[in-house]
Amino acid sequence: MKAHEFDNKFDEGVDISQYIETSIARRPAQKQKRVNVDFPLWMIQLLDKEARRLGVPRQSIIKLWIAERLKKAS
């Protein structure tokens, strides 16, 4: 699949997870550190709902929203 086709599917809200090989995906030059965060159940339910709507894992939504907030704060 060409990149513009992939982008169009994403923009249209299509579940793109089937096109991503997550077992080999890496973010170059970005070290990772695992942290544990406790969320209230209502928050998890809303996160899961949004993740399903976008066709991405819950963790992706959390990372994206935190990154957006940090970018605004800096």
C-alpha cells in the first residue's frame, strides 16, 4: 500500500491496525521507559471507546493526548 493510501484510510477513520506490523515497529532515537498509571474506571471506559473509534490501542490514545498537552505547555 502506498503512503498516501494509508494516510487517506486513516483520515477517513478506517481501522488501519491491520496494515501495521507492530511487532517490529520502532521509534528511532527515542528511548522508552515504562511507567504505571492508575486511572479511574470511567476514564478507562472512555479511552477504550475512543481507541475503538480510531482503531488504535488505548496506549496510543494516552500517548498522543499527553504529547499534545505537553507540546501546548512548552
